[in-house]
Amino acid sequence: MGYVCAHPMMAGLQDFGSTHNPTDCSFTWAEWCDLLDCASKDGVVGGRASGARSGDRENIRSFEYRVTSPGQYFFETNPAKRAIEIFWLKLALVEALSNVVADYHERYSRSYGVIDSEMVVVELPRQTGSILPVRWAASVMMRQIPSEALSRLGTMPEEMAQGLTVLPPDVDMTFASPLVRQWPLGRELPVTALVQSADLIPDDDSPDVRGLVRVHIIADQLVAREFSAQDVFRVALSAGSSRDMEIALWARKVDSPERGLVVSGLTDTMVLDRWNAFVGTTEQVRSTAKATVYRSCSPKTDVYSCGMLFLRALLGADSERWRRVCDSLPVVLESIEPLVQGVDREDYFTIHVRGRDRLREWGDLFDQSVIPHDVWWDGLLAALRACSQLEGFGYGLTGGGRSPLRDLAHDLNGLGRRIRQELFEPRERDAMIAQACDRVLADVG
């Protein structure tokens, strides 16, 4: 199992590869957020200690000490400041996570499809210095789940399967974008089909043949502009009156007509008689054809997941509130979109005011009284922009090989600077810097 890691206090990314092992304190995303919110009486929620399964008491004691000992925050004795500090810690890890996933997009030209809480690992290192509080040393990593694409996609050609993302069977679809939920891998549709061309490809070493077929498929759910050349279609067409005369092909989109879409691909091997029967009916409209659709995942599906993970962090450990937010989110996004449509995406003030006023209409669903309101609403709006598909408002539309998550990370970085100003006012900041310098001097003797 490999990991890709980023530390919120570091600008660069670190790829630990398959040899990196978890440290003695690791958490899923939800566990870490609940720990920050002190969801349990002793402040420890979930989490794992290296060696715990084998009964390593020393590691378990180390784990418990690391997450309950003094020095967890800069402002442990100031509840108002500590709440802002926790808000910043959450935001900083979302920024780090966004950069980790963006690096994956740009390096491999692939997407995860869905990123849920179990796929994100937050860890505390084995050793920390005395300068930063314990929880400021946390890093975020993506757990690389081995793909089972070839075994789960049957006879699909390997070059087609490589462009698809097969989700883990137990992934939490709460964090999945509407596109992923609407188009599970291998969704089957009844279609109307018209074969436009069929060219025989004989095999000199076998009596069986294959064909290159171009076919126009039509269904209400198939809107050409919504599909890409990376999507894969398994099209089944009748070659005669009997079901045994059906032929099937693996195909990709090659044209975008007014209705439906045109796909082209190679058929499975078949006997020559079946091919001849099929060719004799090429001009017929087949109203009982079937298409199984395997949609590729674009980076915007991961942007949506990061937005949901950010919402999960902001809204805390209240499971009932989280359920209500998940149920209401489609309506919330739909109600915000008319207010920001046509607004320049760099016009943060207008977006802030209109988005804030609309979110306040939902009562206590999004409101809170601890974090300064300007940064709180901007944080929420950044999460909602990640979940939105509206052009000019959402983050999921960057092209040219650059991941759209870079834009989310950029905005979170700017918001983080504002939060740090709230935390470290000039007098307090100078005192904290002096204290940190004193610690460094003491450490070096």
C-alpha cells in the first residue's frame, strides 16, 4: 500500500512511494476532524497506533499520550482563540490534501473518482520538535487503493480499461459527485441504434472474423456534449431474429450529432455467417439494442470530494447536522447559482455577500457563533464552490493539464493568511515569535 503525503506547513509535496509505513498515530479524515472537535469526553476519537493489533502496549501508550498530552495547540487556555486555531488546522489540511490530489492529476492524468474519509490518512510524526504544538505537525496522505479494473471490467480491451477508475466496493458515496452517482461504472441503457458502417477485418490464422463498426446510438440519457472520447461503451446489436445472433463491440465516442452520439469500435470475434447476417441488416433501425456505459472520471469529481471533506471538517462531529447538510446540499447549490451566475469569479466581495445571505436563510444549518463571520462564510463558500458545477463559480473547469484543485488550494491559502492574522495579532505575534526563538536557542544549547 503506497501513500502520497503533504505537510500543511510545507510548500512542497513528498512522495513516499510504496515503502512508507504509517507512523504510530494515524487517523481517517473523519476521526481527525472529530478529534479536533473533541467529540468524545477524553478527546480521543478512533485513530490507530502502529503495533496496536499485535498488542504493542508501548505504541498504544505513545498514541494516547500524543493526542492527549499538553501542547496540542498554541492557544490551549483561550477558548475563542483555540476555536480559530482549530479552524485553521482544518483548512490547512484541506489545502495540503488539494495539492496532493492535484499533483496526482497532473502526474498521472487520472482521477480518484471518489475520495472518502477512509482514503485520507492524517498522521502525526514519530518525532516532533518543541517549537510547534503537536497538532500543527500533522500531515495528510492519500491511501493508494490498488485498482482492480482489468478483473472487474471483463473482456474490455486493456487500452480502454486503463483510462477508467474502478471505485473500491465499500466507498462512501456521500463524497461522490452527482456525475459518479448518476453514472456508476457499467450502467446499462436501452438504446435505439443505427449502424452507419461495418467493415470486415478477416484473420488469416482463424476462421473467425471481427468487424470495425460505426453506430449511432440514441437514448434520452445520452447527450453528446456530456461524454468524452475517454468514455467506453459496450454496445450489443442484433444480427438476426434470434438472440444467439447478437453481436457486441467495445467502442468510444467519435462524433456528436444533434441527438445521441456516434461510437466506433471493434466487435468480438464471430463466425463469418453471423457477420454476413449482421451486414445484411445494417440499414435497419434497431430499437432493442443495449449500451453499457463506462464513464471516465475527470478531475472535477475529485474537486467535489474535497469540497465535501472540507464541509465535513467545518461542520464538526454533529452527525445529525451532517446528514441534514448532505440532504440539503443539491437544493443549496441550486439556490446559490442564480445569485452568482455572471459574477466575475475574482469578485470575492459580491460572491461573499450574496452567498452568505443565501446560506443564512437556512437558519442554523450553516451558521455558527465562534469563528469570525467573514472567514467562516468564505470557508463555507469555498467548500460549496468545490461542490458546484456552475461555470465561473465552481473550481472544476480548469484545463490545459492543470488540476482545478490548484485554484481551491490557492483560495484556501489566502483564507489561511487571514485566519493567522486573527490568531496572531501584532503584539501577540511578536511575543509568540520571541517565545519560539527562545525555544530554538534552548534546543541548540
